[in-house]
Amino acid sequence: MGVRRTRREFLKVAAGGGAGLAFLGLVGCESNRPVRAVAAPATGPTQVFRSRPDLKPPPVQVTTPARGTAPGYLFAASKNGPGEEHPSQDGPMILDNDGEPVWLRPVIVEERDAMDFKVQAYKGRPVLTWWEGTHAGFGNGEYVIFDDSYREVARFPAGNGLPGDHHEFLISSRDTALVTIYAETPMDLSPYGGPEDARVMDGVAQEIDIETGEVLFEWRSLEHVGVEESDYEIPPDLAAPYDYFHINSIAEDGDDHLLISARRTSAVYKIDRRTGEVVWRLGGNRSDFEMGEGAVFAFQHDARLLPDGTITLFDNRGEAMEEQSRGIRLKLDEDAMTATLLQEFVHPEQPFATYQGNVQALPNGNVFVGWGSAPYLTEHDTDGNLLFDAGFPAEVESYRAFRFPWKGRPQGDPDLVGESGREGRLTLYASWNGATEVASWEVVAGPGIEDLRPAGSAPRKGFETAITLRTDQPYVVVRAKDSSGRVLGASKALKRGS
């Protein structure tokens, strides 16, 4: 398959941020000189933070440091791969270009996962969105929206009593939700070589009013796409529902059409939003387009229409193709009905991503690729050159990954713990989960909570900043400051010896 390194061989132990400390640059308690701080890397299968021991994310290793990348943070939702176990927590995570966490929200229930974590616009404001639930190929969960202070704005299921699937949660231009569903449907498959009393997974696309839960539009694949279009042969011992279509993305094409991607037919469908009829098929065994050199794709994910009329998608490809997975951008000529490969985005390790993955076109012309079951996150320029590369441990993956600008303003206070040493030495560990504007930490100390004076300052270093100083004062507080010196928040007072 052209794979040079397996997922298990990749990143067995990686460097993260924030655990360990070396005593550095001790200063007097009344000094206003900068205090030196470090965020020493955590090694092993999880990252550990003294100020937030409840957070144990997987480490992320940056192998190609960011250069020429678009502004913004990285968005992923870590989870274990099928049959894999890992001690780190699953859940949405915002990361910086060093792979350091900015915001973490673990999924509390072990059997649940979070997927499709990204920034979207809702009612004119940026929000965080994701799907959360259980999945075993097909998802059953809820769709979640958080605001920039990390408060829950909405949480809702799919409509008509159907199970909300994880493959897509898109907030439309009309502030509705476009979601995917796998609906188990009885069907006679004997004309296709299967059993008479079979069950088939119908690929369903719904448009839902987020506030009321009303289903505004529903499209079912079995009403418009025949079983014979599937690239997935019916097993002779079929027992589980036959997943002939495998819907995995929905995108808007103006006000009147949708683009729907189906992995098992290796095709993208343009759908009339009013009638549900298929306008055309791109790819698959019934393609309406003549596929140019290099334009053929298979078992794809995440088909997106760009403003210039081109389409991006993640081309997983199949094992028999013996070619690495890739991101691609296609030019469609709907008059001549031709599809031309414009760009290809590949990884130097030539991974085969069996499932999942996405391609995100960025405002500056770059492209960000989430490699799904291959544990990579990359950014490329318009020529396909690699500008950034990071990876999870081998047993960890993210369904999709993105880059977005984001300003987070958490409601709670910064977290602070301290460890006393000899001769008045004090090591502080400060963090503020989700705060994106913190540039430095100011330490204030004194004999009482109402009598605190500056004892030093330190630049923010990763998710958790370790600060050392010498003071005999019993009360200590850290204040988070932005780049202009404005105080954004302060921790609760830490009383030494308590």
C-alpha cells in the first residue's frame, strides 16, 4: 500500500507540555524583575498538569514547525482507534502551533466520543461545535454548540426519532443544522446476491431548526441512489445491516443544492434541495463527469465546494489501489461535464488512512488536512508544499482536524497550585483553560489577601506555566495579563502551607 510507517510505529512516546520543572532564576519576593518560567515537556502517553490534574490529554508532537501557515489554532477531537486503548482522555482540544493545549474538554463518559470539532458561525457569532455520543461505525448522539466563554448554547438530537450520526454537523447559512443519519431499513437484497430479509443502512441528510428541533428537510439515499451503485460487495454471510452508501459529509451549494459524499459508492452527489433529486454524480461507477488524469478518487470523505466553484475532498483510496491517501482539489466543468485535478496534498510518510479525514481550504490560500485514521495534522501551501506537520500517538486519532482563528474568554478564574521548597523557594503552576489572550503571568504576594504586592512576572509558556521565586509571604496570587498589560483575570489566593 506504499505505507512507510505504520500507525503503531508512529509516535510511541511524544513530547507535550507542562509537567516537570527545573528551579530557575530565583528572585526576591518584592522584586519586579521578570521571573523565569518554563513549561517542561511531559513524556509518555498523556500530558499531566499540576494545576489541572483532571486533564490528561494525549501529547502532540510537531515534526515540521509552522512556517508560512495561516493564522489560528488547531482544532481536533482526540479518540482511540478501533480496538485500541490509550490512557489519555478523549475530547475536543484546541492546540497552538507547538502542539500545546489551549483548551481541553474531556468527554466524561468513557463509552462516548466527540467528533467533528470546529469553529462555525451561529447567529452572527463564532461558536464551537461538535458531535458527542457513541459510535461503532454509525453514530448515536447529540450536536453541541458552545460560545466563546465555553458555555453551552445548544444541545440537540437528530429529528424524527432517528439516531444523530457523527459524520456531519454543519451550521448552514440560514442558521439551521445539516446532519447525517444512518437509518436501518428492511430490504430484499436477493436481486443483488444478498438475503431476502436483509437490513440496509439508509443514508439520511436532515436540515434541522436548531432552536425548535423541527426537521425542515430530509433526504434518503435509498429513494434516489440504488444499491447497485455501491463499491462494497454484499458479504455472503451478511448478518449486520448492509452499509451500501455510507454518507459522510453534507455541504451547501448555494441556496438550492447540497453536495453529499458517500464513501461506499465512491461518489459525490449534487442534490436538489427542493425535490431531493440527484442533479449529477461525481465519481463512482455511474459518474456523470469524465474524470481527468489523477482525478479519480475512492472511499472519500469531506467533499466541500469552494467559492471559486472547485471542490476539495479527502481521497482515502482503497487497499487494492496501492496508493497513499491524499487531499485533492478538483475543477468541475458542468457544461463539458469534466473533472480536472488541480492540486494534490500528500504526506511524506505516504500514509494509507483507511477511514475518516478532511481537507480545509484556508483564507490565505493554504490547505489544512486532517488525516483521520492516520494520526497526522498538516498544512500545505497552494503548490502542495508541507508547511506544518504534527501527530498524535499511534493509538490516537481525530475524525477531522482544522485551523481557525479563535478568541476564548473562559468564565472561571485561572488555576494555581504551589510547591514550597527550601529557603523560601516557591514553585507556582498557573493555567487558564481556554484563555487565548494571556501573554504573561504576574505574581503578587503579601501577608494578607488585601495586602498583595508585585513579586515578579513571567511570560506564558504553554498550557501550564511553571514559575519559581523566593518569598516568605503567606499569600500568593497570579494575574493573567494580555500583551498590552491589561489584567484579564486572577487566581484565587494560594495560602502557603494550606
